[in-house]
Amino acid sequence: MKTTISTLAFLVLAIVVAGPVLAQEVVIYPAKGQSQDQMEKDKYECYRWAKEQTGFDPMQQPAATEPPPKQQPQKGGAVRGAAKGAALGYGAGKVFGDSGSKGAKYGAATGAVVGGARRRSQQREQQHAEQQWAQEQTTQYTQQRNNYNRNYAACLEGRDYTVK
């Protein structure tokens, strides 16, 4: 459980940090000798326009949606499996003419393995869901930022700036 929480916290942090790195800032050059003051004014007006057009504000901290709901861990995976296996093995041993203790031993061992495997499978599924969620968050942020950058660049190019 602690590992899952630590992993989730790391992934959310990675989204916040990696997002701006993945979506590069645009570089602006005045193509018609615009002054620094004029360039700052144009950059601000294009920022407002691009934000209005896309609904994305690069000045805001990225907000993550809710992570996938936690699955309730299967309690006593190996122990519960061993108990069920022992009971089934005991019954099978009685049916086939054994005292049942031999069947109970085999059943307990098999049940413990199966129960443990189920629990590990459940943990892997939860981890996969969390990784998928983190990837979707990163992809969504990158797409929104790229869309904003295209609009911002188009606005500035329309005002005679070179944008890279």
C-alpha cells in the first residue's frame, strides 16, 4: 500500500515537472524592428487571445484529475487460499479413501500459491491503472499546451514577429 501511494505521488510530481519540459516555450524575434515595449505588449495581448481561444493558461499550475479508485486489496490472499485449499483437499482425501490429512496438506499448499498469485495480480492491475492515468494526464497537458502554443505563435506571426 505504501509503495502504491509513493508511486502515485511520484507520478503526479512527474506530470507537474515533466509537462513544462515536454511543451517547449516559443522563442520570439521582432521581424520589423518592434521595440521591446511593443513586443511585451504584443506578447501579452497574444497570450490573452490564445488563452481565450484554447481555454488553456500556461501560467497556471497543471491540475491533475482524480486518480483511478483504489481497489480494495484482497485480504489474506495466501492464508485464505491455504485455508480453502486445505478444506477442499481434506474433503477430496476423504472421498478417495485417504484420511484427508494428506489431501489437506496438498490443498493448503496449492491454495496458498493460488491466493498469493491472485493478490499479486490485483496489485499489478492497480499499478497499471495508476500508470495509465498518469500517462493520460501527461498527454492531455501536452496536447493542451501545444494547442495554446500554436495559437500564440499564430497571433504573434500576424503581428510581424518570427516565432520558433
